[in-house]
Amino acid sequence: MLKSLRPIVVLAKPREHGVPEPFAFYLGERRIDVLEVMDRWLAADYGYFKLRTAEGIYILRHDDREQRWALTLYKRWESLPGFELEKKPKVH
């Protein structure tokens, strides 16, 4: 795994072909629930997951060989083009 990525704790369920899919993750002690897996890019030994949360969009990387997760990108809703505060996703 790239050393510059921030390792994180991820809660995931196995999906198709045993690929883990995140449903929540922790940044420090703060739990962030995944509202939707928007996209995924899978390779032989790693995968990327684009996740929608109440806070914004996250992209996480999973290293299959090392069984580690890392945060690769975060965008707050307010910084996304075309975002309107009243249309922010609601957490149920």
C-alpha cells in the first residue's frame, strides 16, 4: 500500500466474489456511516470505493494483500459543484 495514504478502520461486509464493501468507517474515534456505495473500481489485489455519506464523498482504498483500508479522498458537500444545502442527503 502507498505509505502516503491515511490508514483507517473500516466496517465491511463481503459482497460478490468475497469483495468487502464498506458500510461504515472511523476517522479517529468518529464513526461515519455509508449511505451509498456510488462506484467501485476493482483490480486483482486492491479496490477503490466511492462512498456517499451525510458529510460528503469519500474514496477509500482496500489493499487485498495486506487487508488494510486507507482514505484517499474526501470532498465536503458544500465544496461540490451544484450542491445546494437544502438538498443535502438525510441520514435515516
